[in-house]
Amino acid sequence: MKINKEEISLFDEQQFETHDKKFELKNVVEDDNLIKSKDRVQHHGEVFTPKWMVKKMLAEPSIQEKLHNLHATFFEPSAGEGAFLKEILHQKLNHVDQISNKTTWKNNALWALMSIYAIELLEDNLIKAKQAMMDIFINHYQAFIQKELSSNTDLYKSAKYVINANIVQGNTLTFKNSEEKLIEFREWIPYENKVKQEIFTYKSLFNNDDINDVNANEGQLSLFGDIENDDSKASKPVLITKVYEK
């Protein structure tokens, strides 16, 4: 039997009551193509990970444990259009939906978003991956809160800010972006009911000896670890829903 692409959803959505609700988790049509062109494969080694493999890898018990930890970090060194990022965020937000009420959902969801990092070489892929993550965040919010998420709200602005800070353009082999600058990320450090930001470079994760590198020789950040509350070099704490104000 032939299956139409429209019948295949990106995620296994939670079941929501829809009698009196306006918003629900949406089906997302997934592109089955694993390559965009032979030229991109030859020049960049670009081959996308199929959905079934993403799900199988994330189904490992040790990974599932981390997906149920708001602060356990995930890192994708070659994000593509975000196959892993989308599924990780979706599953983390599923957990947020389960443990939150309407008062705590925003903070919990932003912590989940802050735990996901990625690098992507190609700009067109990067744009799609970022937009897909924002769409998933909005969809979960609206399905849970039953209210449209306006782009003028603090939550929307903070989510967009976090995605732009955590999902970045660069080359993992050279540690640099297209501007020949070292790839930078932000570590999000819990501080009471607020958050602090500390800038670190991707290169610093490898205990390098570059004295010009931010946080060089200060140890590796575990890509599947928990955020440590070391705020010695962090910025001034702000409300997590106003993190975009820095």
C-alpha cells in the first residue's frame, strides 16, 4: 500500500482533548530525501539522517534519561536541517508538558531549550533548523497554554534569542565560523529563579592551549551532562523569560 507523505508526521504527538481547545500539537510533513544534490554531497559530505534512525538513537535508555532532565545538555556538531534538534526538543517539551502547570511551563520550557546546542556549516540548513525549533516551541506552548504566542511577548523573544545563541554557523573541524572567528556559545547558569550567561568557545571544550581563546584550558563541558552552577564569570542574573534583554 502506498503511503502519502502527508500521512507521515514528524513526531509521535501526545494525545490532547480537543473538545473545547483551539490549539493542538500539529502534524509536520517530513522530507524523505536524504540528500539535496550530488554536488552538496561531494563538496560538504551532506547526507541527512533518516527519521527512523533519529528515533532509534534517541530511544536508548541513557539518552531517554537525559531527555527527562531539563538541564542535561545535547550537542549536534553537524545539525543539517535539524533532524536531531527537532526530535530532542519535541521530546524534552513533552516532558515539560508532563511536569508543568501553566505557571511553571514557560521557565521549564526555556531551560529545556537552553540545553540544546548545535553547529551547522551551511547557512540555508541553519535557517531551516532554527525556524523548525521555533515552530516546535510555539506549537507546544499553544497546545499546552491554549493561547497564541505573540512575537511581541517576552517568552517569544527569549526563545528566539536562545535558539540564535545555541544553534550557530560554523565548521567543527576549524572551530571557526564563516567570519573566521572562533565559534561561541552561551552557558546558561541557574541562579535562584533567574539565569546567568557565560560565553565560551567551542574550541575551549577540547582543553586547548590557545591563550586567546575564551575559557581555554578550563575543562570540557559534558555534551550530555548537567549544567554546573559555577557563576564566577557569568553575567548579571536576569529573569529567564527576559533573557533576551541580557
